[in-house]
Amino acid sequence: MEKRKILLVVLLLTLLSLSAFSAKMTITWWINPWRIAPPGFPSDKAPSSEDYPKWASEEFMRLHPEVEVKYVVVGNQEYSQKMAAAIATRTQPDFFKGPVWDSRWAQNGLLEPIDSYLSEEDWKDFYQVVLDEGLIDGKRYIWPWNFGTNGMGTSMLLYTPDFDKAEIDWRKIVQEGWTMEEFVEICKKLTWDTDGNGEIDHYAISFGAKDLHNIINFLYAFGGRLSDEGETTVTLNTPEAAAGLQFVLDLVNKHKVAPKGVEALGVYDVIGNFHSHRTSIGFGGPYEIGRITRYILAGTLKEMFYPVLAPFPHAEAKDPVAHTSGSGFIIFKQNDQAKREMVFEFVKFLTNQQNLALLETLQYLTARESVNQKLYVNDPYMNKQVKTYGAIMDKYGMSFFGSQEFPWSQMEKFIISAFEATFAGSKTPQKALDEFVTEADKILKKAK
């Protein structure tokens, strides 16, 4: 009888041991829709938002059989609401990539700082501006993944045949940049009457009041800023900001190098002018160059052309500015050390050189300089543009629209109204910006 009891105890302990041994660690992550083609994806098919996270999860489980990975694709519009609900019920994912961020999460101890998990190579390889994207009280909370956006407000696109026709050294502009004064003179040379009827029908550049990023670049270039450093008050009505808006207005009315009607135009009107060669200077980065190819394939554009990237012009004795943003993975607090290590291992897997290079399928730059140097190795033209774009963002990058908790989205309609009034001639740049700040400050104070 005693022997049977002993055998039963031994058997029970063995089963419990095997059960504990076989229990898998579960990691859950969220990601917003990124249509990235995973390795081996058919070139004649378009990837869905599920293909990349499915591949990444399965590949990590293959490398770590003791881990079960669950992913959830969350739409951009619903992300904020779902995350708030998850945090409130303590059902948030272990980590996520998405269009939401609140510095209070870090300040209240909900997030894992990443600093101690970054290797020496990571510190050297990740762009500093992306590393600092989630810097809160001296610690970083966003593990870098991608760098930059579509390039609006970041860089200009030059249609080089027009520059050659006007005998303008576009290579010097790409390499050395240009001052506002040089920009005006070059724009004059790129503005002409094509059909000889005495009316200008080809302009150097065009603007749209709803094309915010590119107009705001000039306000920033002259020294304007959206808010003070602490984001306690809106400041985009300083004399410097007004001078920047006046400069753009003068390009239209005084120098006549950009077409009138800016108050009624948006970003796609500006893109259309550049694509049809009604203008010689456009806006955007590698993603916008890719738009040319996409339009060709869609049949909406007939002629393929190859613009080059250049920095925005800069005010005298000032550097150029470039709207830059980076994003990455945010890790929620892990109480179990073993799981914390594995979550960071997964994030490192997603952001290693090989896997970051998959962003090339979207024509996005990665957060690693070493990876960007190798993008488009079989396409010298695109490889060069990517390097130029990365250098512009790394040297001059800044966010035009405040931190993630700054209520810019609520203010946007008021800056559009200010630009519309300015270009319609109903208000001076100073008055239009003053009225914007009045409304924007109300929004900011309410948000605080």
C-alpha cells in the first residue's frame, strides 16, 4: 500500500513537472495595417495587412518553440479607443506598433524603458532623431523601426530636365542646399511661357493651402515654431513665422513663380502639377517617387520620369528644416523577468537588419542607417535618393506638429483657414496666424 502511494506521488510529480515544462510562454502584440511583403511573397500579388505580422509571428515561434505568439491587426481609426479600453481593463498587449502614444504611460510606470536593451551597435546604427522620439525624463520608450513619412515638408523633388534647360546646376543644390534668395532667383529661371502667347503657363513650384507640411516648412525655416518647448502655449504667430508665410505669399503674388489660387488647392493638386511638368519643383521623398511608378502602372500617368531629392531652401545663417518623424515598438511593463527578456528578443528580431529591410517593399526608410545604405542595391537611382533623404532627415529633422499628446489634429482646420485667408488676400499673414493661435490656444488649454 505504501509503495502504491509512493508511486502515485512520484507519478503526480512527474506529470506536474512535464506540464510545467510543456507550458508555453505567450506573447501578444498589436500592429496597425502595414502591407509589407514578407520573404518569399509572390511578386505578382499585393500583400495584405495580415501577411507581415503572420510571417513574423510564425518565424519567431520557429526560432523559439517554447513561445506562442499571438498578433492582432488593429485599424488606425480604432486604435486609440481599443488601446484605452485595453489599458483600463489591464488586457493590453505585451508590445505594440501603432498610431498612438501618450507620455503619461511612461511617467506612470506602464512602459519598459529600452535603453539597457540597446546594444552598442544599436546606439550607433539607429538614427538619433528616432531614438529620441520616445525620450521621457531621460529614458527612451520607443524601440526604433521606421524613419520618416512620405516626405512632405521634408524634401523637395527636382525635375532635372527643366533645370538643365534653364542652365541651373541642380547637383550643387542637392549637395550644398540653397538659400531663400538663391531659391527665388532659381524659381524665376524655371518660370516661363511655353506656347508663346504672352502668358506664363509653366511655373517653378506650386502650393496648396491644404498642403500644410510644405508651407509650414517655410514658417519653420524662418524661425517660427508651433509651440514653446514645454508645449504650454501655441506660438506660430511670431514675426519669424509670419515672415515665412509672407515669403510663400510673395512667391505667388510678387515673384509670380507659383500659380495663384493656392487657397483652393490641396496636396494632390500640387502633386498633379509636378507630375504633368507644369512645375519643375515638387515635394516628397522616396515614397513620392514610388507614386510615379504606381500612377504609371495604374494608367493615370503616361510618362515615367526620375526626379532627384534636395533639401528645402534655408534662411540666411540658418540650417534647413525637415519634418521628420520616426516610430517603433512600445513595450508594456513586464513583471516576469523571463518574459521581459523574450519580449525584447522578439522586438530585436523584428528590427534586425534583415527584417527591417522588408520596409523597402513600402518604399519607407528604416530606423537603421546601415540598412538604408543597402536599400535598392540593384537600383542605383533609388539608392542615391534614399541616401539623400536619410541625410536630410538625420541632419535637419524635427517634428512640425508637436509631441504625440499635443492636440494638433484639433487645430489643423484652423491653420488651413489661416492659409486660405492669406492666399485669398482677405488677411495678412500676421493677422491670419494671430487668429489661428487664438483658436489653437483654446484647444491646447482645454487639452491640458
